[in-house]
Amino acid sequence: MDSAVQTINNLTIGFKSQKGKQISILKNISTTIKKGETVGIVGESGSGKSTLALAMMGYVKHGLYTISGECLFHSNNLLEMKNKDLENIRGRKIAMIPQNAGQSLTPNLKIGYQIDEALKLHTDLKKEERDKKISELLNKVRLPSPEIMAQRYPHELSGGQQQRVAVAMALAGNPELLLLDEPTTGLDVTTQAHVLELLNFIAKDTGTSMVYVSHDLGAIAQVSDRVIVMYSGEIVLDGPVRSILKNPIHPYTFGLLKSIPKLTSPGLPDSMSGSQPQPGTIKTGCSFYERCNLAEDKCKNNSPTLEYIDDLNTSVRCFKYKELINVKETNLDSVKSINNDVLQNEILDISKVSISYAKQKFIDQLLNKIDDSNPTVQDINININKGETLALVGESGSGKSTILKSIAGLLKTKDGMIKFDKDKVLSNDLKMRDPGFLRAIQLIFQNPDESLNPNHTVEEIVSQPLRLYFGLKGDELKQKIIEVLEKVRLGEFYLTRYPRQLSGGEKQRVAVARAFAAKPDIILCDEVTSALDVSVQAAVLNLLQELKEDFGTTYIFVSHDLAVVRAISDRVAVLYQGRLCEIGPSKNVYQLPSHPYTEVLLGAVLEPDPDVKPKLVAEDIVEEKPPEQGCSFQGRCPRILGDICKNEVPPWQIGENGNSIRCHIKVEDLKKQQNIN
Amino acid sequence: MTLEKEQKKNNLQKVYEVIKTMASKPSGLIGLSILLFHVILAITSPLYVPYDYKAIDPSLMLQAPSSEYWFGTDSLGRDVFTRTILGGRTALTVTFFGSLIALLWGGALGIFCGLVGGKIDDVVMRIIDAFLSIPWILAMLLIVSLLGTTTLVLIPALGFFYGKGIVRVARAATHDVIAKDFIVSARARGHSNLSIIWNEILPNVRDAIMVEGAMRWSWMLLGFSSLSFLGFGVSPPTPDWGLMISNARGLMSFAYWAVLAPIFGLSSLIIGINLTADAFAKALGIDRSTKAPV
């Protein structure tokens, strides 16, 4: 095995519990990273994937220690090396790219200086050579005009550019192995697609081996040659990317792939029940036993071993993998299509709404000058019918959360009007709103860690709206709380728990329960699934859909994830820089011809399929402010016509499928252009 | 069981757990025992003092410690041991209630300012800053000389001056939670400000404010003794450590015992409170080492 860069043998890493019990985080990991190979490590949070990546650098987190096994880089065991020797390997031979590049770059040093530091540390080049190398590296990661870029500070770059700088720094020492820990997780869809494409290019260009750690199967599919699936600290599946993603033979991977919403197959994905066992709780048997559909008695009592299957070139840890070998399609037949009774009853009418974050100057206020600054969100017209799910889609900074906040009354609108139930105008000021309207519109937030008071029990959390709106007390209150909790599949058992004692999915269920306790007409969902693991995300989406069918609630669903939006929404509104680009029934918006921005977004979506490559149409630029006049998308539009786009606000056109597109290009022309590409 | 009852049981359990954690480290155990010792002494000492604390006897002036007078006698022939074990009573009572007042008004104003923000917050905080810039001891002297040195003046005056710092701590702690989504969510539901403070903010800032209050207590004790030392605290012949140190300090070169005993009493109590407050902070998971005293 000459070509092996890193070999991991029987690695077990764990910690000692307070009672002195030894608990393993990683269990008997054995694998080999070959030269020039890109290996993707996938798993849900808590599966041990980051611990494994760190161990590959010879680093074990504080509190953890190596119980057994070794991690060989060529022939040196990294886990037994002295710090001094490790310093020579880290950066030079093995480099790491962290998740959040913005936080790992020093904010007060120029980009060029920081790369120079890495070069000084990891190479023996002279000053002039290093300067040349800096430009070379910045060029390699495709940053425009490297000389100017080197003079900038990290905060002057966008998230995608920062990530590129991090890649450049990692490449400074010409490493043989590159470890990437969720490198694209915090990025926008289009930026993510660009960064992944860059990583692919670098892997081919330099022949560096890469280990790509992610929870996102879509990203993994784009970069990896081989995929390792981890569950509860064990490798459960290890094989070539195609066979793993197209024909997963472990029930966990099978379920995981099923639970990912896809653009190509609308409707809600299947969800997996249960959650990953806590470290140290599984004594005997398969760690996936409790969630497995195929499980039988044998799985409960015996732990399966990692078995190598010759003709698939895959290792699998399952007794029953044979049952899955011939199942080819993983998704199509199981998808539940959503079926909502949308009444032609308007429940919310947003007309000509603009919102501005800019504060009027004190003097201007005195002189009664009209504020003519360019508002963050402008000219939003949306009607929402009863029982409908409307999705607002866009990248960060598109104003989707801003619109949500102003519907909830948390932000004042500058212009325009929001009408509830046909003719009741919602006041701009939260305090002036009728309590009945406040009850009717409830919010669910992105991160349940933030939206649930850490010092309240589940009972107190859910009791808040019940006491406020219905004045319930005592036994009646308790009865109602239990009733609401049962609706979200949490039992009485959870009443006395604190949020920190719940898993991510359970926390989000509590947040959903709190919103539904108010018996709302409209629920505003702000990225409700983006902080959750894939399998949990599917479960929460299914829950929301069921509750909607029971109560006839209207959802306004904000998300940056187009696949999730496709799965749950009836109608989609696409936003760029606070301006509407396109709106229509979701199945129509997701079809071409569409607004150039929708086209860019759709092209950048990553499918968990190595054969579907993202189409990169537009430049990866980040705009901070909407343009003063003209079309909002003029700065990035790949199909820009010319001056007309810069000077005139485009008109609304009715697209071929009944969706409204706001563009200067005629729908027929859009159709021609988009079909050619 | 109703919500309220369960809540009560939960709180009691929490207090018990916090005390248990505090006592599990040597420094916390030492602090707690010193504090407990002083409190018990202050409550029970009148029952077993060997002599009358105000009995003046010129023939017994400045006796060295002996089996009869354990800590010797002072310049008026009074027993130092008697006066030392009685000397903490006023100080403890005044500062305990003083810091309670400081805690209440400082905490309430701080949370209020943190919540409402804007202009009101600006104005209140500038006033607090202005007060912080006045040397408290001068202001105290002014108040005490105008209104007298009774406990009814001292407690609120000390409580006021030591509460200013708590306003800032409470405001900062409120700012930490105010941006969290659960507050936004409560606002969007339409809860009143009072209900948001009581239900959502208070449980999250309570710990920080309580720890701050405990620290203020020890500083206030030192402040109160300084006032007594200057002659503006308790009036003679009431036994008080600050006053005792002040009276005996001129004779320190040949009657060290008359100074040493009250100094020991005062410093051990302050150390006790400090250690307890630190252990309290650690038990609640608050790191005091990163915060400079305001």
C-alpha cells in the first residue's frame, strides 16, 4: 500500500464519565486515505465525524483521549508524536480548512500578511519568492486581482471570499492531505456551489488528498470519490460515492437519503423516527437498531461487523444489507405529495410594503424632510390565501426575514399596508395591535436554542400563550398543555424537562407546540429546519404539514434551501436585495423559463447525486446594498440587456406557467436563452 | 401538582444543589463556614458575653491578654473580647439589609434600562455615571452629617451608593438575553413589559445579579467600617469593629491587642463573604474573573 497517505487502525477515542466509566466517541475506526483521493465523511451531529477529522491531524480535543488504535501518516503514528514533531507535519503535510473562515482569520491583519505568515512557517522561501507565491495562491483560489486582494482586511471580503483565502492559506505549505470541516455550511447556495467547484479543481490540479467532513450529502456528492458514513461513532458504510448515494446498502444511509427533499421530486420526504443514541448508552447490538425498519432480534443482541463486499467495493456494518442491494430507487415511490385545501379566501394582503433600517437624521426630522434613502425592502405585493403555504426564498440579505418581522409587527414598515382577513389593517406598532391579531399570527424561529428560554421547563414554555390569550389556569391549563404536546408527538413525560435536556428536533417540536397553542391563523416560519439534522428536518416538515391539514393554518415559510421550499410550499416568492423577482405556484417557479436570479439559484442547488452537477451561471459576487435604480439583480445578472436594466425598474410579466416574472427580457426570449444553456 | 408548587420544589432543590456544589470545594467550604460562624456569633453572642460591653473601669486600662480578659482591655478598661464578639452585629445587620436594598433597586433599574433601551436608558445611565464619579465616602459623610447616624439613615444610604454598580451589571446581563429569540417571541405574542421582565428576563439574569450582590456585601462591610472608623457609623459606646480600630489605633505600639482583635473580626468576615461569593458564582457557572469591579 504505497499510495496510502493516512492509515487509521482500530482507532477508539473516548472520555471518562464522572462515575469513572469509559465512554467511546469513536469506536474501532479503520480506514485508509489514498493519495489523490477525496473522501467524504458524512454523519449527523454527534456522530463523531469532527473528532475523526481532528484525530487525522493528531489532535484530540481536551477531555478526550485515545483509548486504543493508531493514526498513521505514512508510517508515523500521529497520536503518539511529540508536539514539536507534529508542528512540522501540521500545515506542511496535513492542513485543515475550518468551518467558519470569517472567524479563523485574524481580523486586524491583511490577507496578504496572513498568507505570508503561513508561508514563512511552512516553507523556506525568501521574501520575493513568497510575495510571488501569495499572488499565485490567490490566483489559484480564483480571487480577482490578487495584488489588491492581498492588501485587504478579512472583513472587507465576503463569506465566500474568506473561505477562498482559508483554502489559499491551507495550500501554502503544499500539504499532502487537506482536511475540510464543513467548509461550505455557512455559505449561500450560489457561493457554496462555487467553492465546491474550486475544491474539485484544486484536488485534480495538485493531487492533494482531501477529507471532506459534512452533514450535507449534496456537497459530499459533488466533491468526493469515496464516502464514509458514520453513525454513533462507528463507520457504518464505506465505499465509492456512486454506489453509496445511488444504492445505499445500509438502512441508515438509505433512510438518510430518503429524508432529503429534492428538487426533482416534489412533496415531503420520508422521515426517520428516533434519534442517534447518546455515547455510552448502547451496550450490545447494532447502534442503529432502534431506528431501523429492517431490524430483527439478531440485531438487538449482536453487534454487526464491518463487512467488505467485493463486487461493490464497499464495506458495510449491517446483517441485512443484502435486502437493500437490489433496491435501486431510493426516493420516488415514497414521496408524499402535499395536498392543501387552498380556499380563495384572502387572509393576508401585503401591499406596496417598504422597510428601511436607515434611521432618519435628527435634523431631517425637525425640518420634516422626506426620507428618500433607498429602503432595504421595497415594493412588496403579496396576497396570501387561507390554508396556503407561501415560501419566501432568497440568499442572505434578500430581506426575507425582514418581511416576516414586519408581518409579526416587530419591525415598522416605511410605506405600504398589511391587511389581515380582507379588511383589517394591521398596525405598524406592535403595542397598538389588537390582541386577537397578535394571537392569529405566531412565529417559529430558526434556532430553538435561542427561541426557548433556557430557564423554563417545557410546561412553562407552552403555558405562555395559553395563559396570555385564553387565561387558562390550574388543571385546565395543564390538560391543555399535554394536549398540545401530544399534537407534536411529545408526551406528558416532557413537561418538567428543560430545553437543554432535549435533542434539537425535540426542542423545535416544543417551539412548534408553543406556536400552535395560540390557535393561530397564520404561522411565520423563519428557517425552521436549517439548524436541524437532515433526518430531523424531514420529521419537522412532516409534522408541520400534518398540523396544517388538521388546523387549516396558513404558513409563511422563509428559507434559503430551495429543496425544502419545493417540498412544503404551494407558492414561492423569490427575493433579491429586498425586491421581488418572481412569484408563482411552486411547481411553475421551479421550471424554466424563469427570472434569471431564480435560474441562478436553481442551478446552484446541490443534489445528493454525483451525476447531477450544479450549473454555475452568474458570478459569485456579494452585493451589500440594493442598487439605487433599475432592476435589483443588475449587478449579477448573466443575461443583462444593458442600460434599460440599470435605469428602469422591470415590469411584471406573466410567465408561461402562470408565474409572474419581473424582468425586462421578454418571456419568449428568456425561454430561448435558458433552453440553449 | 400545580405549576406553582412544582416550581417551588424545583427552586428549593436548586438552592440545595448550589450549596452542595459550593461546599464541595475547600475554598467554598471555608468561606461558608466563616460566614456561618459570624452569623451565628452575631445572633447568639449577647447570650454569653463574659462582661458588660460598656462597663468602664479606669483601674483595668490597657490590660494585656490574660486568662481573665482573653483579648485584653482597651483604654477605658472595657473587655476587648466582649466588644469584639458583639462588634459584628451592627455591621452585619446594616450591610445585609443595605446590600438587599442595593440588589433590589439596582437590579430592577438595570433590567428596566436594558429592556427599554433608547433615550430613557441613555439618560438613566448618564445619571448613574455621574453618581459613580462622586467619591461615595464624601457623599455619605454629607448625608450622615445632615440626617444623623441612625441605622435607618445608614441602610438606605449605603444601599443607594452600592446599588449603582449593580445597575450596570444587571443592564449588561439583560443585554445578553434581550436579543435572544425567546424575548422576540414573547414580544410578538404581545406580553407586557412587566411580564417579559418577570417571566423571561429575570430567570436568566437572576444569578448574575445575586452574585454581584454578594460581592457588594463584602465591599459594603468595608465601607461601613470605614465610616465607623471616621466616626460617622455607629455611635459610642455601641461596640463596632471600625470604631474599635479607630479608638485603639493610637495605642497600637504598646497595646496591639486592642486593635488586632477587631481587625481580625472584620477581615475574617470579609474574606468569608468573598470566598462564599466566589464559590456561589462558580456553582452558578458565572466567571467573575473576567469582570472588573465597577
